[in-house]
Amino acid sequence: MNPGESWVDRHFGSYRVQSLLGAGGMGEVYRALDTKLGRDVAIKVLPPVFSADPERRARFEREARLLAALSHPNIGTIYGLEEAGTVRGLVLEFVDGPTLADRIAAGPLTIGEALDIARQIAEALEAAHERGIVHRDLKPANVKITPGGLVKVLDFGLAKVSGGDASSPDLSRLVTSVGNQTSDGVLLGTAPYMSPEQARGMPTDKRTDIWAFGCVLYEMLTANHPFRGPTMSDTIASVLSRDPQWQLVPQGVASSVHRLLQRCLEKDSKHRLRDIGDARLEIEEALKHPFPSASERSATESRFSRPSLRYAAALLAIGGTVGAIATAILSGRLHEDRSPAAPVGHFVVSTPTNQRLAGLDFPAVAIAPDGSAVVYVASRGGRAQLFLRSMNRIEPTPMPGTSDASSPFFSPDGRWVGFFATGKLQKVSIDGGAPLIICDAAVGLGGSWGSRDVIVFAPTTGSGLFQVPVAGGRPTRVTALDVQKGEFSHRWPELLPDGRTVLFTVGTLGSWDDAQIVAQSLESGRRQVLVQGGTNPHYVSTGHLVYAHAGVLMALRFDPTQLKITGAPVRVLDGVMESADGAAQLGLSANGTVVYVPNRPESAERQLVSVDRTGAGAPLAAPPRAYSTPRLSPDGRKLVVTIAGATDDLWLYDIPRGTLQQLTFEGDNGSPSWTPDGERVTYTSNKGGGTPNLFWIKLDGSSAAEKLAPSDYLQLTSSWSSDRKFLAYVESRPATGRDVWMLPMTGDRTPHAFLDNPYEESAPRFSPDGRWIAYVSNESGRNEVYLVASSNSSQRQQVSRDGGSEPVWVPSGRELVFRSGDQMMIATIAAGRETGTPRVLFQGFEPGSIDVANYDVTSDGGRFVMVQAIEPQTQKQDLQVLLNWIPISAQPSTAR
């Protein structure tokens, strides 16, 4: 191959080139498949000037090695340098999604969205600057936004290392685009984003990136560039001598953001903001209070007044007591000559201090069709139940007989609430009285009460939808899984107003971000895919389909008679809690009222705590992080723990030394367990792409992570037998849901199902002597802890009495600890049988899930290692209510 020829359908080393992504002064960029690791990459084929000059090539390689050391979730990774004949190329992380330039082309971003993206860009630059690396070509085209909202700053491979060899070639001289033009060797970057010192050809440092950052933030807020001109000369003249049109910055922007923009775009670099970390801090503060006070608005209006406002925007900062949550932006564009819409209002339904929202794996909140009442699932130190809160009352009312309820939904007249509990679909009147059983439903993954007195519901994991008369009777099938297409669940149904068509979510193997939203006629069975990449559909009377995607509420124009979608999806509400099962915590009423549970920040810091049997705790010396699932090593000297971030990774905490060491670096990783010899850690990961499976890794680093039991189905690692001959784990399959499987570590190592039935089994734990397995099952209608003989799966007994999860053995093998609600329980075990009634030890601390415990027990059985929120009061979850909420005219979204 000669430089300049197309590489499509050819090989570049071990990479199979698939398509051309773009071309410019730095060469061509291709999408390719890494045939060794099975992942997509981007390959930048460098121009001849790099390949032909040995000195430039050597210096470029030296700088590329330093750039490759950058490891940050908001920076596109450099994987390596490759050669194919005389052509050299950079192998880069392939980032899916539109560029920020694409996003801005659709119009200005909402204030909250712009600030969130700016925060992530600042974090990327801060990480680079700390390593002495200056980007020098920051612009919207070099920023990508993934479907999940993660920002990736690209083309760090074009940066210059500050403080290095002064004779080193300025790599950014080769990036020369001016608007849509390119010209080799003329400019130090892209003209509209160049700092004045760049435009003059003077030495540059990290303040050049700060200038470009200010340009990008201004452009996000206004959809205009502060210095762009009709020609390159006009653009440079504007950079050197003119001020931005500050009056274009939305008046709703906090004054601190105005000041930040002015400091970033100070033409004299000596007076410019000196550290991008300061910009990040300003933005984080602005995200907490993104809109100005009355006095600030008055001052802003006097400085940046406009002759008229074409649009009026309804902007709400959704906060409450949940800490720093994502900002929810509702942007209504109303022309001046239109009748004004009813004002949007916002208030908080504060749950009592002795309540904690519960059942958040499934929808746990619903609102009456007329918006007059809200029902939600909560616990008061024990089992969860339904609570009814009328909008004209302050205190909620418990609904008797609804213990262990989940997935509530209202009848069309608002007089009844449907829900699932104890393996049954039930209904209860809001006026009181005992619940009435409608039919069997082992788990209950959502229901909808239609206008024709029929309820459509999902009875369990691994099933289609069924319908049943509201008076009770035998359910009849509505939908069937297409296993050939990888469907494993139909859930979260909603009947359209005609009562003849149902919207629902189709779960396939993979993430809920890839799920489908489908409409199907109850009469003809005709099925129509509406959305690829969404969950929890709702129809709104304005003619919109509203659904959740990665914690963001999206809206599409939807014709319910033709089942037709028109236009592109738009973001209408950020920060809605969404569970790992694809359940969004949201209710919509016909009169435009919305109730939702805001998402907790995934990065919320927690601490590792050593707790005695009374619940008295003392923090370990580990620094605050987003910890979960701590596991003590067999010798008790180390912890392996999951730390959440842009990706979830396993870290090793050395207790005596107080040091943290990262163990995993690719994909999302979690659910760790130690091998009995303490030499390896087993865990679940989607490393390399695909469905999360079992891996293990040696702690001494002598070998790479190895996949243990390759499968197309989700696997969660749990527990080793003491002789290391068996690994018990959970595998989730469409037909039976979660089951306990066993992986023999001798012979041909063929895994087999150990507990295989229609119920959901999870969290298996071998007893210290290997003779028994504790696990969780919902066969009674709710989650309880059971014991089963490891040699005979039919020999078992129930341990918990009032709900149970997260079983962990005390190392002596004579006691079993588990969680019931927010209480930590302990049961005495002898010869595989419980002796006596389980008793309460203490309550509180961060819970885990039905799949994995969020604590561990020390070798002497006297203490626990647990996870605790640093500010527990900020973790209290209240309900957010928006009045007169209409999900239209929001900004076009980057999510698809």
C-alpha cells in the first residue's frame, strides 16, 4: 500500500479495516476490528511527513508513549503505534456517538447539559495538564458524546508535551483546519479556537487549552462561535482584537459561569485563568446552583440586555436533599404571540425520616391519572409496603396488606392500585380495605390497567406479557419471546388510551441501554418496533412517546393510531433513577404532572467501615471512593472492592499499608470473590465486549485475566468451595431466569445447572466446610435465604422468616449472616440446619442486591467490613414532582 490509498477491506497489521471515518491534515481515520482482542478501534494513518522523517518519527514515538500513559475516562485512549509497509498509524479507542460539533449544529445546549459536558472536558484537560501534556487543538469536532452521555476528548495524539525538548516538532502545526479548510504547516491548531498567542506563532502552554475550553463552552451555550469570521484572516483578526458577543449568552446562566467565560477568553494569557482545575471547580459549583439569584439576574440583564426575547424558557434545577444529582432541564420554546402555557411548578414530596424508598429494582412509584395522589414503595425499618400520599396532605398513609409490594400502578379512575406481592398480582382500594388477589405472578415486572377493565402484566423474568380481567380469572398470553433473536424478557407494559394496544420493553442479551420499545395490538397481535435503545415507555396526551435511556427521559412524537414515530428523540428530563433491570422510577399523569425519584450520583463517595456486632463502626484508612462489594482475602490482610466510575473496576486495598491498587482496566467489572489460596480473584466482566461473564486474574500479574466459562448469558461470580474444586455462580437464562450453576475446576471443566427452576435463585455461598450452600430464592413469593446441600440440591430448608438477601457465612461455619430489609440478621447453623430463630444484630449501612452482598465478615466472626455513605443524610431519597410538565420542544438529543 502507498500512503493515500484507501485501506477499506484491507489489513493494517492485526487490524481489519472496515470503513473510512474521516480525513484531514493529519491523514485518514478508519474504523477497524482488532482481530486479536475482538474490539473496534480507530486507526489514524499518518501522512508521509511523519513516516519519511526519522527524527520526527522518533520524537513522535517518544511523545506518543507519554500520551499513551494518559488513563482517564474522559480521554480517548491511544492503544499503540502500528506499521504496514512504509505507512505508520496510531491505533486509538473507537468512540461511538456524535461529536459535540454535531450536537451544537442542532442548536444551543440547555444550561445543565452544557455545564455537564464542560465539566467532563475540564476533567480530561486537568488529567492531561497534570502530566505536562497540552492538547492544543481542543474543539467540538474533537469531543464525542457516547449514547450514555460520557464525554470523550479525542486527538490527544496531536498534543505537545510541555517542558520537554524545545527542538521537538510542534505536532499541532499539522492540524490546520480553518472552518472547513486545511493547509499543511500554517497554523498551530484550528483557527476559530486558537488562542491569541497561537495565532501570533508565540510559545504556548496549558493556557492555550483554557482559551479553547472557553470557546467551546460559549459555543455550547449560544450555538455561535465567539470569534469565527467569513475568512481565515477575519477569524484571526477577531481572535486578536474583538470581544465575544456576550449578550448572546443565555440570561439564565449563573453569574459565576459568565465570569468563568470571561476569564477563559482573556486575550492576555497573563490575565487568563491559569488552571483548568479551577474551571472544573467553578462548573461543579454552578451545577449545584445553575441559575442566578434575583439580584444576579438583574445585574446580568443590565450588562447583557437584549432588545427582545424570541423565546421564553422554563428551566428547573431539580435538587432536594439527594446531593449533587443531574440537572433536569425542561425547555419550552413559545413564540411571543402565543398564549402562555400554564407555569411549570416543582416541589418535593419528602418522605418521613423513618422511611426509606424500597423495591427500586422495579418501578416503585406511580401517580394517579388526575395527578391527585402518589403511591410509592417504602420501608420503615422492616418489610417494604405501599404508601399513599394525597397531594392535599402532608403525611403519607400506609396501605394495609401490601407488605413486600412492588411495581404499583393506578386504575384509570384512580380509585384502585394494582401491585405485585407474595407471588400474586393484586389490587387494593385507595379508600382502604384488604387487597384482592387477581391471579398468580411469580415476580411481577410491571402492569398496566386499561380502559377496558383488563390488566396487561409481565408475570416473571423470562416470560412474555399476559392479560387478565381486573375482576380476576385465568391470564391469557399477549406476547411470546422470540428466543432466536435473543429476547429474554418482555416487561414494563403500558396500555394506550384505546385499551387495544400495549407498549412494552423487550430485553435482549446485553445492556438495557440496547433494549427495544415495542407496540403490539391485543387483537391482531401486530407488532411494531418503535425505539431501539430505551426502556419503560409512557404515552403522553400531547402525542409523545416518553421513555428512559441511561437515566435520561427521552421523548418522540408518536401517532398512537398508526403506531408511527416521527422526528428525532429529544431529552426532556435528566437524572431519573433507573435500575439494573431497566426500571425507571417515574410516573406520569394525564394532566401533565410528573413524579420521579432522582438518580443518586454514581460517583457518590463512600467509606469502608469496620463494624462490630452491635453496629458500632470505625472507618478504615482507605480514601473515600464509590465503593461496593468488599471482600476480605483469606488471610484478612487485603480487600478486593469494586469502585464505580465511568467504568466499574476492581481495586485491591492493603489494610496494613493503607494502599489502593487497581486490578482491572477494561470494561465494567464487579462481583469479586477470592480463591481459597488467596492467589486469584474471580469476578464478572464484559472485558472484550459482549455479555458479562466469569473471569479470574492472578494478583502477582504473571498472567492476563482469563474467561472461565464462556457463555452468551449473564454470569455473576459468587463463591468457591474450600477445596477449590467448584465455583458456584449465577447464570441468567431466558427460560428460567437466574439459576445457580456449578463450574468444576477439574476434568473438562464443563459447567452445569445446580438449581434450575422457574424461580429466581441468586447469591450462592459455600459453607466453610463445603457441605452446604446458602442462597436467595423468591419461590415463596418474596426473596428469602435458603440452605441446600452441595451434594444434593433437593435437600434444603428456609433460613430467613421475614425476607432475606445477601447471605455470608461466618468463617466458623456455625453462623450465617444475611440482610432483611435494612436489618443485619444472624442465624445459628448446626449440621446444615438452622437452630433457633434468626436475630437482629444491627441495621443500616449501604445494602447490596439479591445477586451480591455489600459486606464481608472477618475471620474471627466478630466484625464486618461494610460500606457507608460519608453523608448518610444526603442519601435520603425524596420524590420530585413537576406540575404542568409537557415533554416537548426540548433540545435534540445525542442519545439514540
